[in-house]
Amino acid sequence: MGKENKTIGLLYNGGRVDLDLKEPSVGPDVVDLKNFSAQTGLYTFDPSYSSTASCESYITYVDGTAGVLSYRGYPIEQLAQESTYLEVSYLLYHGELPTRDQLDVFRLKVKQNMLLEESVIKLFDTFPENAHPMSMLITSVASLSSIYHHDINVREPEDREAFFFQVLGKVPILAATILNHINKKTVGSYDEKLNYSANILNLFFGGVPNFEVNPVFSKALDVLLILHADHEQNCSTSSVRLAGSSGTNPYAAMAAGIAALWGPLHGGANEAVVRMFNEIKSKDRISHFIEKAKDKNDPFRLMGFGHRVYKNYDPRAAFIRETCHEVLDELGQDNNPMLELALALEEIALHDQYFIDRNLYPNVDFYSGIIYQALGLPKEMFTVMFALARVVGWATHWCEMMANPGLRIGRPRQLYLGPKKRNYIPLDQR
Ligand SMILES: CC(C)(COP(=O)(O)OP(=O)(O)OC[C@H]1O[C@@H](n2cnc3c(N)ncnc32)[C@H](O)[C@@H]1OP(=O)(O)O)[C@@H](O)C(=O)NCCC(=O)NCCS
């Protein structure tokens, strides 16, 4: 391998192909395969993209071995401790931390978009009683494309920025409408005195007289939103990018991302974790479920454990566990049975050879559901909360991609294993 020349040589068919190595600002070099097929007539096979960098990006960096996550170079620990979700949103979108004035303008633009059109509100009347909140979120975000389409030019920076602020403003209102639809209650209103996260809680629960946002809860929510804001080219972000690469309406592309997030292997894990805790019920049953998780003939997996990229502790999980304690302390529930079960399960799994050998640690979803539950949210809303936080990541990635003049439609190839050419047999001869 000629790293000094920034190429890698591939011996094939008696010849040699030199492939360029691209150098990232941090992390391992990347083999440039853009012209590989044209050069060799071959395709590469990487069905779940374990070895594939699908794009260039300047937004978020993850080092799964070292347990590092940073947004625009700033470590997640510093941001979670010292920043706010809205400031982090500014950082993700603009690439730099804002001055106070810049943050005020940003906040105002988000606020101006915190309203829903009548046709979207009416949509909620059409959902069945037991519709899953994620289904309602996908549908309602997609429905925004029925309002915002004709005037959007995805190649115009102003139109992209308008989309960014629309989703940052509208998704909290959609989430509040979904929660109050299932709870059959009234959505609260925006309060100028409150920050973004406190306003979300006010929209969720403030439709009754004398509701006051608990600052410990809004701080906990803000930390959760920061930790979930972006995570480079994960399944949902890649879905937004792939759908968006065709030039489709951005709300439609975002709905594709939300759909991908819903799955239990991705954002849906936070709901699945609490279902799992409910199924395990008590500490004495943990070992039975650990055995099930290790049994290859049993589809059961330890939800909230393992990660495609993190092969060390997920840096977000440690923070969320801390935040969990703070929220439960505030509620006077320091002996919360679900947290006790979670801590015991983590302890047992971390000392089990199966989990040690495979580097399986708690991920971002392991403790978050306990917090959401303590905040008063039903488990079906947990993945909506993830989406609410990730909106900024999806929108920023979409904007970054659409701003690239060299953008081409995403179009993978395949390893075809179907029948070779054969001749059609008319129906009466089969
Ligand atoms: C996150 C996840 C999808 C990553 O998947 P992946 O990168 O494709 O990892 P793999 O499925 O190849 O797992 C590697 C090995 O660990 C095992 N493993 C991974 N996660 C596991 C879990 N949660 N419980 C039990 N075994 C697990 C796999 O069975 C596999 O074992 P093997 O090598 O003996 O075949 C996977 O860890 C998982 O399903 N976790 C639970 C769901 C979850 O919490 N998702 C949220 C992610 S933030």
C-alpha cells in the first residue's frame, strides 16, 4: 500500500489499478472508489455499508473505537454540559458557535415557524385511535410537502434555509399535537420567556391551567436533544440523503428519514427497551433474558445494547444515565424500579463474556426511555422525541448535500444472484 503517494494499489487480472486515498481532517483515510467501476469493470460489495463512506461531510465526527462524538469539532461532553439545543442547532447548521445576537436571530426564526397550517391540523382527525405516534409523524411531515412544494427550489440557498427553519419550528408543534391527540388533551402554547426545550414541555403539557415547566425536566430534555441532534451517516440520515439526492421535496426526504428511524434497530430501540424492561419485570429474571440474547436460535436481542460504530461505551449513554438520576431524584424516585433493573442488567451484561467479546455496551437508547417516561410521555412517543432532536441533523445534512454542486443521485449497484438469461414460456406451455 503506497500511503505516502496517497494511493492504494489493487492487483487484478494481471494488472494494477491505483486508487486514490482521500485524507479526512480526523480519522482513517478513505479509498476513493468513485471511478473504480469505470477503471476495472468491477463493483464493490458492502451490503450494510460497514466499510463505505457514502459522502463527504463537515458536520459530525464519530470515532467508535475511542468512544468519541463531536459536532463541528466540539466534543459532545462539552456541548451537553455547557450549551443548549438551540445553540447546538446553530452550530450544526452554520458550522460555528453563535454570538448572542446571532443566537437571538436564530431563535426568532425558529419561533416564527412554530405554527401549523389548518390542513395539517385537520389531518389528525383522520388517524385511527390507535395510530402509532411515529406513523402520525411520518405522515404529517410528509404532508408539509403538499403545502411547501411549488415554490421550493432545492438548489436555492434561501429555499433550503427556509426549509431548515420550518422543520425546526414545526416538528415540536407536530410532536405536541401527536401527544395531545393520543392523550385527548389540548396543546399548550409558545411562551416567550421559556427556552426551546421548556417550550416543548409547555406545548406538550401546558394545555391545562396552572401548568409550570419544571426546570430540571427542561434541562434534562435539552441534554437529551443535544445528545440526539446528529450522528453522521446513520440509517435515517442516509435515508434523508439518498431520498434527497433525487432532488425530491425536502419534507418528503425528511419523512423517509423518520420512517427509517422508527425501526427497533435504530431510533425505535428506545421504545423497545422499555417494552423489554416490562417483559423482564424483575432482577431475578435478568439472567434468563441474557441467555435468550446470546442464543442464536432466539430472535431476542438486548435492546439498547450494541452499536454499529461504537465498539466502546457510547459517550451519549453515560450522560443519559446521569440525567436519568437527576430527573428521578427530582421526582423523589431514587429507587425507581425500572432504573434499578436497567442498572442491574447493564452490570450483568458488561461482565458477560458474550457481550465483552462483541464489544456490546449500552447505547443512546438504553436509558433515554426511563427519562421520557418520568417526564410523563407514553412509550410510543419515545421515538418521536428522538426524531424531534434529530430534525436538525437531518435538515443540516440535507442542506449540506444540496449545496454541493457535484451532487449526483445516490444509486448503489448489487451482487446479482438471480437466474441467468432464460426464454419466456407461454402460459399454456408451463
Ligand atoms: C445496533 C445494532 C443494530 C448494530 O448492529 P450490527 O452492527 O449489524 O451488529 P451485528 O448485528 O453484526 O452484531 C455483532 C454481533 O453482536 C451480536 N449482537 C449485537 N447486538 C446485540 C444485542 N443487542 N444483543 C445480543 N447480541 C447482539 C450479534 O448477534 C453478532 O453476534 P455474532 O458475531 O455472534 O453473530 C445491534 O447491536 C442491535 O440490534 N442492537 C439492539 C438494538 C438497538 O439498541 N439499536 C439502537 C442502536 S443506537
